[in-house]
Amino acid sequence: MTNNFGHPEPKQGVRITWRGIVLIIIGFLLALFAVQNLDTAQVSFLGMDFEIFVWVIVTVSFLLGMLLGGAVRGTARKLRKPKIQN
């Protein structure tokens, strides 16, 4: 793309925030854990017994923790917002 003066616009680079770096590190560590823990574990839940990979248990637990933590954080933010009086 060019601007009105015929010069190309500077490219917009991808900016990685500290949260992005933390997510990359956590993702790398989860992948490393998955590769090193390919064993299965016996799980009993609500009367059902089944075998599942250890890395699946850890990954699902991590994702549920993130989801629930985000829900709690979002709810806390809504509760902290001051109510506007008319």
C-alpha cells in the first residue's frame, strides 16, 4: 500500500506482550509434558471406569482451571464496577 505521497507505509510488526510470552512458555511446557507422559491412567468418575492418557488429564485440568479462573475474574470485575445513579 502507498500513502498520498507515493511512499510505502511502514509495516506493522507483530507485538508480543508479556502475557503472550507466558502463554507460549506454558504451551511449550504442556507439550513437553505430553511427550514425556504417554502412559495411561485408570480413572473412575460417576461410576464409570476408563483409561486415559496422563497428559490429557493434566491438559484438561489446566484448561478448566483457566476457564473457571477467567469466569471468576470476570464476575469480580462486574461486581467491582460502580453503579451509575440517574
